[in-house]
Amino acid sequence: MRTTRKAAALLAASALVVLAGCSSSGGKEAKDSPSTDGGGGVPAATGRLKIAMVTHSGEGDTFWDIVQSGAKVAARKDNVEFLYAANKEGKEQAELVQTYIDQKVDGIVVTLAKPEALKDVVKKAVAAGIPVVTINSGAEFAKEVGALSHIGQDESVAGEAVGEELNKRGKKKAVCVIHEQGNVSLEARCAGVKKTFKGTVENLNVEGTNMPGSTSSIEAKLQSAKDIDAVVTLGAPFAAASVKAKEGAGSSAEIDTFDLNAEVVKQLKAKQIGFAVDQQPYLQGYLAIDELWLNKVNGNVIGGGKPILTGPALVTEKDVPALEKLTADGTR
């Protein structure tokens, strides 16, 4: 696979861990695997900590299962009680953060997909002495809210990489499918594509929690604009929806996507998808828990407070042999 920016977050420890546990919300239940966390399954000999993660996941979004897989392995290793909650609406997500502040947890991991709704409550957590790490979304707001650091890919850079790849593939007209309106990270991805793509890009908003409706919207777009030769989706489930939509519309457009899961790898192998952008969600969960633990027990701040990059990397059918087992296990 071709890494488009050096992923500073690739710590050696991440290579020693595999999946443990499964998601408590939405998506496919993760597969249990034996512990190889470097400690023979024995938690760290430090005091028990309680760390909460609050994300903007919608129902059935398997991406967050992979994030939680990494978080749970790190939690087991670090002797941490891991708590998880999610809501796609910013106001409700903020209320969940407040709940964990009230519980006086030892650390909070949070996404800032809708930063205006989360800023105040995250600052409140920091003011209460609860360290915060942001992941996945809203990197540009992490410092403002007082987070130790942000862990994820640079969304603009990832979008630019997609635009450049579309140029190499000779594409001329693309549609960028946004499955959650108001999500700053999704908007940044499409803006990045537009910045480097020499052709034209049009955004298409769909209702991400309604997959049949999303498929219908994409199909209608492909039927009405036969000259679209590339569909860029911003999440793995929407790649599958676009493959169906392409068939229904009788379109020859190439389907490309952000994010990786077992189904995307199968579609890459079948050449139903051209390429995928891997931001390594497992690392986002694992490193966030590990950073909060290290900060509590040893005063460490990974990356010195700067963003910790977990991607992007572009993967194609050539990378399938290396990825099939890992995606099936829920760690990639």
C-alpha cells in the first residue's frame, strides 16, 4: 500500500496486539481473538482507571466497531475499565460527555465531528481535571478545547490524495457522497478532493442512517448524470451501497471509498472498487486509550501535543492478500 503521508502514530506496540471484545453499539459484532498484548493477557500493575469514549457514530456504522476493538485491547493491557457511548447528533453527544464528567472518569476520548456542539463540554471536562484526547474528527479544534492531542488522519490531505489518484486514473467527473451533513471531517475530505482533482466534483448529501435511501439517491444521481465516471464515498458501508447503485443505474463509474472493512476488501478483490483510503481506525482507539493511561501514570503526551497521524494510505486489489485476515478479524 502507498502511504501518502508518514503516519507518525505507527508505534511498535500496535503490531503486538489483536482484537479483543466486540462493539456495544451498531455494526457487525467483532470476532474474539486470543490476547497477544505483550503481557500474556495480564493487565498493567497500575491502579485501575476508568476511561470513556464518546463518538458521533450512527447506528450500524461498522467503522466504530474497529475503533472500539483497538480501544478494548489497550484497555485490557493498561488495566482500564473502558466505557463507550455514541450519538450522531452533536447535542446528544455533548450530553453523553457531561454524563462521564459527572461520573468523574479518569479520561475521555471524544470525536469533534460537530465541534460547535462539543466545544464547551470538552473544555468543561478539562477544567474539571479530566484529560481529553480527540480522535478521528475535528483535529483543528483539539488544541482550542484543551485536548492532550488529536489522533487520526488529516482529512484535507486524505482528500487531496484521492483527487491525485483520480487524476492518475484519468477520471473527469466525480461525485463525492456525504453521508452526514454538518460533519466537518466529511466536508474536509470532499474539499480536499476538489483541491487536487483536475476534473469536476459535485457533493451529494445522503441520509447515512437510511442505507436503502442512500442507495436510491446515488442511483438516481448516476442515472441523471451519465458522464460521472467516479463515485467517492466517505465510509465503507456506502461503497457497498454505491456498487448496488451503479448496477441499478447501468453506470460505468468507478467506485472508490474512504475507510476499510472486510466487505471493502472483498470488493477490491472483485474489482468492484478501485481503491480505498485507510485511516487505521484500530490505531485511533488503541492509541487514545494508551495515551490517556500513559499521561495518568507517567505524565506522557504522545506527539508532544501535535496531531498523531494514522493515515491516509491508499490500498488497491494488490493489497488484498495482506488485508483479508486482518479485516476479517476486525483489526483493519
